[in-house]
Amino acid sequence: MRLLLAEDEDDLAKGIQTILVMSHCFVKLAFYCLIKK
């Protein structure tokens, strides 16, 4: 695993946060669809 430059850490954190939020929304949507069937 290569070391990140200081200026890249903010972008990486935002990217990870975005992925987590999208995953959370996707899981909620999938769960909702399963319940509605």
C-alpha cells in the first residue's frame, strides 16, 4: 500500500464517505424492496 500525499487525504476521506453513504442508501432500498414483496 503506497503512502498518500497530504493533499490527497481529504479527497480520499470524501470518497470513502460518499461510498459509505451510497452503500447505506442502497442497503436501505434493497431492504425496503424485500419487505414490500
